[in-house]
Amino acid sequence: MSTIAELTIPADEFALAGTLDAVPDLEVEVERVVAYERDRVMPYVWFTGPEESLEGVGEALADDRSVDNAELLTDLESERLYRMDWVDDVTMIVHLLTEENATILDAVGERTRWRLRILFPERETLSRTYEFADEKGLTVDVEKIHELREERGGRYGLTDAQHETLVAALERGYYRIPREVDMEELAAELGISHQALSERLRRAHRTLVEEAVEIGLADDDEGRSA
């Protein structure tokens, strides 16, 4: 069964440690991550932060030992897009993480670490990747694991309708305190009845809780048997 793992890696073992240290209030996000392409990985990177901090990004990148070349493509008020060429060490780590036909879905760097979400074809491939990374001396912490149930839509066990509803509720402020939209308004926007919305949310919440608890129990069992 396909698995999404949320991992963290220290920046000084991966990429842009010098830049994140020089400009600590930045957030770095990879725009396009290639699952397995030897010639070019993580080519487009967004830097987000205060305008005065962004002014120092170019100089920081020039001094960053993980960067071979960086070209500014887009300069906006609070974010900048660069095209990056990395040193071999960074490229090798990306290939290490995707060797088992895995796909990096997203990668975000901030302060001293990177957070990555990686799709593995099977749980066993995640285990082998973790063991291989450990053998190579790479510090990888597994924060969360989600099993994808293909028969239920592939998004943490949610159906497409449930996922769409949760996204709409989140974006419209249903989960904020105080709420910015009530169930009547949200139901009208989605074109369903109040009762249908209530039932869909309850089922979606139950699915997410079951997924989290099931994964947590499985991890505990593995820890006890190890």
C-alpha cells in the first residue's frame, strides 16, 4: 500500500544551511520536485519573508556551499523565485531518498531544518530508505506516516467529496475561532443540504481520526516488537 511519510532533515546535512543561517526569518519552498532525474533536481525554489530579508538572499546564496549556481527569476514584494543548481552532495541525497521509486511531493526549509513529504510505493520501501539513509550518516526523523487507501480516494482515506468539503471548510474559516462561516453558508456554497454537510464532515473527521490512531498503534506495535 502506498505511503506518504513526512520527514525532517537538518539543513546542515542537506541544503541551504548557510542561507537559512544568514537570513533566519526566511521560509524556503521547492516549487517543483523531480522524483528521479539525475541531471536536475529541485530546480525552482521560492524564498518567502520580509522584503528587507529578501534583499540579502542573493548574497547569502553566493556564499552557500550547497549551491553551485542560483539565478533570480521572479522578484515580488514578499517572495522571490530562484532557479538552482546544487552541489553533488545535495543531488545525491535527493536520489537516496527517491531510490525506491519514491516521489518528493513537497519540501520546505526553515531555520535549521527541512520538512519533506515523500510518497513511497509501499511501507517497506520507506523502511529501506530510512535504513539506507542511516547507514550513510544522514539524520532523518520520521514525523508522520499516512497509508493511502486507494479504494477510498487516496487522500488519507478520504473520498473526493470529503476531501473537497474539508478543503472548503478550512479555506472559508469554518475551523477558525471564532468561525468565519457557519454550516448553512458552507452548505450553500457547496450546493448540498445542511444535513448532508454535517454527515460528510462527521465521516471525514472519523476517517482522519481512525487513520491517525491506526498508524499510531501500528508504530507502537513495531516499536515494542523491535
